[in-house]
Amino acid sequence: MTMPKGALAFPRSEYLRRLSAVKSDMERREIEVLVVTAPAHITYLTGYTSKSGYVPQGLVVSVKDEEPTFITRRMDGPAALHQMFIDRSRVIGYPEALVANPERDGYDAIIDFILDGGLCRKGIGLEAKLLPALTVEKFKARAAGAKIVDCTNAIAWIRGVKSGLEIAMMREAGAISDAGMLKAKDVIRAGCREADASAEIIATLVRGANGKSGTDVAGFFLCATPRTSTCHIRWTEDVFQQGSQVNLEFSGVRHGYTSPLMRTISIGKPSDYIRRLHEGEVAGLEAALAAAKTGNTCSDVAIAFNTTLKKHGFQKESRCGYAVGIDWTEPTASLKEGDMTILKPNMTFHLMLGNWIDEDVGYVISETFRVTDAGGEAFTKLPRELFEL
């Protein structure tokens, strides 16, 4: 039976628009073919979200072909046929003999395709910093006549400005994030296990909101007393106690796109210190969103937050946020002082204001937003409260 095409997250025209932008960048760099290996970039250009990047695979973009070609492990080929917008003839599965082979691997299949198609007369672009050094050397040796160009973050920067369709998708993810946090307020109680609360919240992130289901589970962090100074750990087997504080960070996911959200919950009355910290953070958050307007810089946003927070007697050591989209973090712009990236309409960021002050003090709040001429517009609608249960 022929593998059917699944419903595309975006119309074909949207993927071709993205490919056109990538090809323009390729021509500027004087490369004929680009080998895309970052999973998020493959998702961006094709709609593919299957978790097959555990072995070599690559999307080969040629300036002369309308559609790219995907080369992957043969067993992962059907997922590509199902999810990608491209014609089935452009999905090539390499044999199992190349898996766990110390001499030849899936990257050799990609190089074979490039050489056989005569695609190395000019330059070959690689996401070199994401590849093993030996793999980069293999490309240089086997395609000796071609110039190898490092294009590691080329697509990441193109992804930075979202289309209207992408913004709509991130709004859907944001609605799921809101639903997950509301579920957290319902299920977190003294006497409840962290694991049980997490299961309920994650189930909500999968079920989704407004008729749109979650299509994946992204990073999920629940850091409760006595671990509130941690930022990236999971739930434990412990039971919430009266007086416990719970710091949460998670995101709904829609076809790879995320809209992360962070909030702090207190089981009982929070300390005066945490309440004052919350008030300062919310004031800083609102100042940062006001500064996140077209033409300002990432540094301007960070300065607005940091200056406001200091007026409340606190400071934050880590950056204030980062570009966000597919698979959470985009490795480009940071909301930190000194990052002079100019903000453009529909750039999207996670304004991440987690503040881990000492070994026994931590607090979180965040918003995911898009840049507009009037400032940052949040995708989530949850009140900016310190939730007291």
C-alpha cells in the first residue's frame, strides 16, 4: 500500500517561499547546493517533524530544482513521504548497511547523490558546526573540486522573521501553553506527587486547546521546593508540601512551533521576598515588551528590563530571552545587553525572566511575543500573577 500524504501544516506556497529565500542566500554565497542537517531547518523547509536525526540524514537544496531532496535512513523514508510536501521521488532511503558502519555512513549517501548529480561544480554549503569534524573532512575529501562553505546559521536567521501563517501557528501553541498552566493550577496541591501533577499537565499539552491538539511534547521543567534554584530539571517522586513553591516552564507544540511559558506557583502564602521579586519582574517584563518594537535592538529590550528590575532592588544574571520558533530556541539573537540585532516585525522571542538568585531562591515568569511597531505582543493570555493556591 502506498504511503498516503498527511495534511500539511502549511500550504505548498509557504514552503516554496521559504526555499526561495534560502536559494537567494545560496546564490549570494556562491554555492550550488546546500546540505541541511539541523532538524529544525528540515522542518522549516519541508514540514517534516519525525525524530530521525539520530542517524545521518540531510535535505539537499539545489538552486536549480524547485523541490529539495531528502536522504535518510530507509526505515525513516515513509515518515518523510507522509509529512513532507515534496514529491515522493525526492525521498531517498539509504540501506541499513550504512548504519553503525565505521567506514561509510549516511553522509556518504548524501555525497554520492551530490556527485552523481553533478552538483559540486561551484560550492557546497554545510551546516558545518553541527556536523562531526570527520564528516566535514569527508565532504572536503570526496568533493575535492568543490568549495565547502560553512552555512551553519544561514537558515536560522532566515527563520527569524515569521510569516503570518507561522504567527498563527505560534498563537495556537500559546493557547496550549495557557491551558497547560491552568491545569497546573488545578492539580498542584499539598499531598499530590510531582509526577502525578506533571502527567496531568503534559496530558493537557497533548490534548491541546481550542480544537487544536498538541503535536509533540517539548521540554517540560517542574522545579519545586527545595529545588527552586534549579532551572532545567524534571519532576521527582516527591510530594508537594504546604508552603512549597513550584516553578514551571513548558510549551504547547503545533507542528514543531512552540510558545514557551513560565510561571511560579505557591502552595500557601509566598514569602515577602518572593512577592517583591515577582513585582519587580512583572514591572521589568512590561518595560521590556514596551521596548520590543520595530527598529529597536535586542539590547534595548534587555536594558529596559534590567533597569526596571534594579529599581526594585534586584538584578538578573542570565540573558532576558532569545529568538524562538521551531524546536524552541533559535540560535541567533539574544535579549541581552550588547546584542545589537535590530528588531523587525514578526521576529519572535521568549522573554525568559527566570531568576535564580541563590541556592535556595528561584522565581520564574515569561512571555513569548512577536515584535510589532507598537511593542511586543504576547501569544499567551495568562495573567502575570504569582499564583497562590
